[in-house]
Amino acid sequence: MGAIISKNESTFNEKFKGQENINPVLEPNFDWASVKEKNNDGDNDEVYSNPDHVEKNTGDDKDNLSDYVFPKEIQEGYRVHSTHFALKHVCNGNYKSPLKQHLKPGSKILDVGCGLGLWCEEMANEFPDVMVYGIDILSNFSPKIKPYNCKFFHGNVIFGLPWVDNNFDYIWSRQLFTEIKSKNWLPLLLEMYRVLKPGGIIEFQGGDGYAFSAGPLLEKVQFNCLQAALESQDIDLRIARKLGEIVKLAGFKDINESYQSIAIGNWGGKVGEIWASDLKDSYLTMQPWLSSYINISEDEYNRTIKEIVDKELDTHKTYINHHIIRATKKYKYYFI
């Protein structure tokens, strides 16, 4: 087990080294805001109390998105769980792939980089006849009693996946873009390809890593962050815009790429507040190495982040794009 990479990895590195390979700025997409969801009683509720606000929210004329009607979980969850429920809200569910038709009794699902395992537990409850597996480098899985059809494994995925070939019907991963070094993406995709069954589906979700409609302070900080992460950590924070090409190099077919825009700041209601909090926490966590890279003091750096969160995000109507990449593993046909 474990992928041995040579030619394909070299091809990927040569193709993307020194290249942004990113399309022009995408138009903001807040279509998710007008989606109807079912409440616990089975009745349809509008996600927003006034979807017209969202329809106008394109280009430079973005209106305020604070007229939210939120699922109860977003209001009550702590930070990690709030992010999960907010993304579930934005994507109108835990996945975009056609799993109702694809999964059968006895099918297997794998979550690569499962974190606390909340997504795994919800999927195990939604598909009680399916086995759900999660793997993460940290073993801080949820301590509560998990569903009988849900199992967690501790392991570093860049060293390979501990399963046999053609084992899973669906592989899912979210928010892994800031955790995997650039050089490890193709080997990881090849490992996923190996353990996925022919005809199986793979789905990635995660942020672009670059906030749009940013103010001057955030623009400066995030530009330096992108450069520093790539130079010192070999982390490409904009890998979401390039992942479709890597998925193709790994051998997958039927590649589908889409995105949803998420407001950052109070102007985006509760979801915007969650993303503003995440942005603040992320940049404060990076302070020890990023402030030295920018060549400013710790105090000045912290003041800058505070001003970005308190003022710039709402003034400039800042947002980020959440990308969804889906693909399938092709069947192999043998002719006699």
C-alpha cells in the first residue's frame, strides 16, 4: 500500500512550478442563499427572509446579507461545529454528489482529514446501511458514542491510506487545502484513486484561500501570507483553483467544478460572523512567522488584524469562494 510517484509527480511539478495557473476573478455566487430547506416538521422554510437582497449581490453592488433565517445548529454550535453547520447550510447539505442514487447497502464512505468526525457521524446516521470511515493525523475524534456504522482511524494520509485497492464507493474531504504541501497533492490523489472503486466518486470542498473585495490592510496581509506559506511551508493556499487539474492528472474523469461565495463579516449575518472569526483566528495563529515575514512587530500585526475584522470586512463587503470539485474513477474494460 502507498503510492510510488515518479513520472506523474514530475509532470505536475513542472506544469505548475512558478505559475499561478488561476483563472480571472470569478463573479461572486450567492445563489445558495435562495435555496429552500426543510425544517424538522418537513415544511419548506426560506433560508433568507428576503432572497431579493442576494440576487442583487453581484459585482460591486453587493447589498447587506444580514437578513438570515438560520438552522438552530449554527446558533448553538461552538466554533468548529459552527463552521461545519455553516458550510452545510451554504451547500444545502453535507455533499454535492448524487449519493442517493450512487450508494447501496454495504457501500463504504471515506472522509480524508475527518477532524472531530462530525461529518462522518452525520453521514452514518443518514445512510445507516453504509459504513463510514474517517482518518486524521490527530486522534481528537468526538468522545460521544458514535453510530455503529462509523469508524475512525489515526494516521498521516501523506504516507498512504491503510486500505486495499478498490475499497470505497465515495471519498470526501473538506478544508484540507491548508494542510497538504504542494508536492504531496498528486501522491495523495493517486492514493485516493487507488482505494476508490471503479465508478466511485471523489469530492473535495474548501476555500480559495484568498478573500475578494478586500480592503488595503487585508490585501497586503493576505498577499504576504500567500507568498510566505508557499515559500516557507510549501503550502499553496490557492490550491482549490488548481485542484481540478491535479485530479485529472491522477486519472479521474467526469470532473465537475463549482463554487459558492461566502460573506466575511457582520454584513453576512451569522455565517459572515463565523467566517470573520475564523479569519481572525487563522491570522493570529500565523502571527509568529507571518509578522516577521512582513517585518512588523507583534503588536502592530495584532492591531492590523483587529482593524481588518472590526472595520474593513464590512466596509468593503469582503467574501471568499468555497470550491467543490467532484470526479469519478473510470472503469477498466478487458477484452478477450
